Amino acid sequence: MTPADDRCWMILIDPPNAPGHGRLWSHLVSDTSYDELHAFARGLGIPARGFDRDHYDVPAERYDDVVAAGATPVSSRELVRRLTAAGLRRRKRG
């Protein structure tokens, strides 16, 4: 089964607008569970090392593939709002 075949996924991705390491990155999250997020990422071959607290960092060149696989594009603001509302937001420790 591919991620797009499972209609219960609540996987979200924001536009590639976070700079780092000479490229732009999107953030891939689930507003349902980390298990769903990890399974979705694994199904797309996104490496586990791309997971950071509550999201996967996805390079801009993979954005279209991730959306085609079933991730819902949302703004960065909406992504954080939904992640926080789901109780899955893990902020950096200050």
C-alpha cells in the first residue's frame, strides 16, 4: 500500500520556504499521530535522519512527489496551527 492509497492520512506539508544547507526545505507533519507520519515518510523513502522533533524536513525538489503521494499542501502558519491543535507540537527547548 502506498501513502496515497490510505485515505485516513492527515499528512500536511508546507511550501519549501525554510533555508538551510544551501537549499530550501518543507516541513512534513501529521495532525493525527507520529506513527502515521513515520509510516508515510518511510513509504516515500524519506530517511529517518530527516525527522526533527515533530516533523520531517523535506528538500524542495521532493515537494511535488510528496504532494502527489497524498500530503495536503498548507501554509506554514496552518501547519503549525494544526500540529499544535493536535497536541503534537514539540518546540525547541530554550
